[in-house]
Amino acid sequence: MKKAKCKMKNAKFIRIQNPEFRSQESFPLLTSGSLALLIVLLLCPNLQAQAPFYQGKTIRNVVGYLAGDGYDIWARITAPHMAKYTPGNPDTIVQNMPGAGSLIAANHVYNVAKPDGLTLGWIGGSLYLDQLVGRKEIQFDWSKFIWLGSTEKTVWLLYMRTDAPYKTLDDIRKASEPPKCSATGTGTSGHFVPRLLEETMGMRFRLVTGYQGGGEQDLALERGEVQCRALSIPTFFAREPFGTWRKNNLVRVLIQTGRKRDPRLPDVPTIYERMEEYRTPESGRRLATVVLASGNIGRPLVAPPGLTPDRIRLLREAFMKAASDPEFLAEVKKKKLEADPSSGEELEAVAKEVVGQPPEVIEQMKKLLGK
């Protein structure tokens, strides 16, 4: 820690030069030592200021997915740039804590991590779905996380192996044997996108859950253990093996969840187009809105509840400054990602909204995801 510096030139003559301090008799309650300390503090206000909290400390970024997954890539890009804008310039480390679609990491950050701003979490933006349906594994209140920011908004797609007998959504609807799709756990896109298609369009899927992360699911599809998976569009166009898969025509995209078609998928229908075509009831459309709202949460960075307001403000500011840093944006572009940041304040508002659903919607959620 750097010591505060102060010029003390001629300090030994203060009592003579300043009439107010000419005699100690004017300060009967002060000893000579305490009077000297008072003079030093008056002349050196910097001594009263504390060093930044983060100086000499390390921020631990807990990522709820495997190394190399989309969340992990974003965390490793963001963490050092965020530290650069954090007073005290702390060191940063990234710790992977995969499992249950980042539920393990979320529970850890909420319940185990100290609310001091030294442990942050990168967790799935759709975990609130598990809270809404009352899963016993949930050990947090989604609305009480401290929301610091999100690097991108996410829209999802469902891809299928091209050698599978399901060439279109209609093929899935008519199939006697449902396709097998992979997922890390409930409350993830690999789980809720197929379930939403079942509820709104009469399709059936067989979900194979329990994978630790995206890499394991990629291998499962290549080995033929599963035939399909839902994941974010940015990830599908950002990392391998998806580029090679597209080049080799290993998979085809059947549907996307955005309101509009992504320019990279101009021939792939949206879920809203298909709900119109299949005459999905209004209740099903409302359900889709609630489920897909997690796209606005994106890839959030959170802290445990109880963090002080001044540290919340400091970390939120550091995140947003990092998100517009030219070096950060250059790294994002190099990774073929697209930054679309949201502030902590924006995420906090969305988080409170999505968990404040009326009973009838929650009952629909339980029917949709409680399988």
C-alpha cells in the first residue's frame, strides 16, 4: 500500500508562526503529542483518505460453465478490462464451477460467497424459470442478486443433425419417435426451448440432461448420442465446432426464437411465425413471452446480496466502462462475438419483472418445465 505523501517544510516552526498555536495553554485538553498529530492532519488531508478497497486484492469470477463455453469466453474477456476501471486495479481470476446449467455456481455465489465484491458470478440468464416452478434445488431469490451487467442479449435456435429423419418442424410433429436433444439441466435453453415448442406447437422431444457444458454436448452430437440441441445464436456463429459443422453440413437450423429473423439465418422461421401458422392460443403466446424474456437478461454478471451501495455503484460503473473500451471491443470482434451490453440497473428491473408473474402464468410454467 502506498503511503500518503505530505510536504512538511517548516512544520517545526508552526507554533511560532501561527498566533493561534502560540501557547499550549489555549488547548488545555490536548497533550503536546496529540497537538502535533492534529497539526499534521490539518496540513496533510490525504492522510485521512483510505486506499481503494480493491488495491492489492483479487476478484474471483465464478463461471457456471466449462472452460471454452460462451459464458467462459465472455468472462475471460471482460474480467481484466473491468478490473482496469475498478479503483485499486485488482487482479482477477476465473474459476469454472460447471453443473446443472450454472445452478451450482448460482447457489454458491448467493449463499457461500461473502458480499464484499470479491466474488462475482457468471450464471445462466434463464435460471429464474426454475425458481418460478419451485424446484427444490433453487437456493436463491432471483430478484435479490446484485445485477452488475450483461455482455450480450441472446436469441436461441434449435439445430438438428442433417442425417436425422427430422428435416422440418412438421416432421417432428408427425414423428412416432421424438428426437433426442441434449441439455445441461433445467432452466437452460437446451431444456426450455424444446419444452416451449412442445407446449405451443404440439411437438415432442426426448431430453437428455446432465451434461457439464457445451463441449460435452458437442461430442454427444458428433457421436450420435443425441440429434439436436438449442443454444444461443451468437454462440452458434462464434465458436467451433459450429463453423466446421456448417461447412460440412452436419447440422441444419430448424427454428429461431427472435421476433425477427437473424440476418445470418434468413431462411429459418421464427417461433412467432410458426405460432401464427399453427394458431397457437393466446395463453401459449404469453407463456412464450415470459420464457423468452431471459434473452433480455443475456449473459449476466452478478454479485451476492448484501453488497454495499457504494460498491454496487463502483462495480456497475466499471462494467459499463469496460464494455465500451476499444481494447475490449477489439477482443470481442477477434472472438467473432457481438457485444450488446445491458446495465445492472436494466437487469435488476427485468429480474424483478420476470419473477413477479401471476399465479395462472406460474401454473403454465410448471406444466411446461416440470417434466
